Amino acid sequence: MQSVMTSGPSLEADSISIFRSILPGLESSKHKGQAGKIAVVGGCREYTGAPYFSAISALKIGADLSHVFCTKDAAPVIKSYSPELIVHPILEESYSIRDEDKSSISAKVIAEVEKWMERFDCLVVGPGLGRDPFLLDCVSNIMKHARECNVPMVIDGDGLYLVTNCLDLVSGYPLAVLTPNLNEYKRLVQKVLNSEVNDENGTDQLLSLAKGIGGVTILRKGKSDFVSDGKTACAVSVYGSPRRCGGQGDILSGSVAVFLSWARQCADKGEVSMNPTILGCVAGSALLRKAASMAFDNKKRSTLTGDIIECLGRSLQEICPV
């Protein structure tokens, strides 16, 4: 595999080589599940679209199975979006339970998740999660269990709010990926580095931030996406879309989860030498950008998240034809 870094001073990643090195072949001898089993932890009564976007994107890219762990209120809505998703209505919000029942309900949530955890190749934590205190406490316990099981985690949205306020959930865990936008990144920098965002020395600051959280991988979203695990840094500047409709970050989180799981499989076989989290971030970022560009070419100002999702498969086919 070629180096992620191109020659010269540019940080631009060689996304085409990365795609070709980690994409699994489509072979009749494979069985269901070998191409990836992804789980999204998120979705509450106010936010049902985000976990759907993340979970369905994982399937559209090539994962075999996609689960959603959400609140009981959100489950029927998410199920109605697609029969392809396996939806687990196990999470609860504070308004629906009594204080004296919280301990027992939290234990039931963890017991249910434990039945499934070892089957997953990656968790996506945060899309549509909301900020209910009891719900966040349950998700904290899920993250701790995922870490004990050595399951990679892609953390986005309200999951980043949770992590920023409790860094111990990911600190020192090399299989954690954080995908902050501008404001989420700002809060992380203030929390970890006790400073403001410095774009003049942005790469050094990103390296310091990833290192300061113990070697997690950070995908900083922006005009160009920058990725670092505290040891190396690279950029993805593939042209995307000027239309910034909500939900693109959810597509990204599902995409990174799938590519990370594929990259990890390749690393286990000795087929790649670079950090699988870096490879997953680069591939997920580049694919989303290409799909967004395609969707914008078709729909212009009316481009929506669903339009981008529908372009994921065609984008991947153009990069790596079957």
C-alpha cells in the first residue's frame, strides 16, 4: 500500500490507494456478517433521522448488518424509515421513569447490550442521542462495555458532548474516533488543551489534541477534513458540496464505522501497516465528499441528506469498480 501522505509539503491523503487496499472483495464463498456488523447508539423522541442516516449509510456502503439502539419512543419511527435496520428499543429518558427505578433500568439496558456487543465490528455513538442525563449515563456504561470488549467506537453529535464532559470514556483508547465539527472541536480544544483553536498551527494543535486524549483518532470536519491519531496527520480535500444540509455528519459517522472495520480486518491479516482508524477516517471522508458532489450535481440547492445517501454506492463504484 502506498503512503497516506503525498509527496511534498501537502498533507493530502492518497484516498484512492486507501480505498483499494481495504475494500473487501465480493465473493460467493462469504457469509452474512463478514462484510461488517455496525451498531448505532442514538435516537430519542426529538431526533430520529440522525441514527437512521448513520445506520442506513453503513448498509449502502457495504456492511451486511446495521443495528440501532434507541429509546422506546424513537424505535417505531426509525423502523418505519426502513425494514433493513435492526432496531432495539431499549433506552429510556428521564421523563418516562421514576428515580427509584433508574438503577434497575440501567442494569437492564447494559444486560441487553451485552448480548450483542461481541457481534459488532464497530459502534457509532451519538447520532440523535439528545442530552437527557439518564440516557447519557446509560450510554456511558455502554461505551465502557464496548471498550472492555475492544470494539471500535466512532463518536459524533451528542456523543461528543458526552465525551467532552467525561474524557475518561475514550482517553487512552486507540480504537476511539471522534468526528467533531467546528464548534465541537472548539470545545474539545478548550477542555483538553485549555486554549483556543489556532488555525495557523492547526496541524500541530490537532496532533496535540489527539495525543492529549491518549491517542484517540480525531477527524476534524471542515472545508478540508483533517485526521490525526497523535502520531501522524493527513487531510482530505476532495471537493464535496456547497450545500450544507443537516445530516451529512451522520452519513460520515456510518461511513467511517464501515471502513474502519474493513481496515481493521486488513490489519489483522497483515495487509496494511497503518493505523486502521486513520484509514477508516480517510476513506469515509473521501466517499462522503464524492457522494455529496454527485448529489449536488443532480439536485443543486434542493440537495438533501437522502440524495447524498443514494449516491454512496455509485461513488464507491466509480472509485473501485466491482
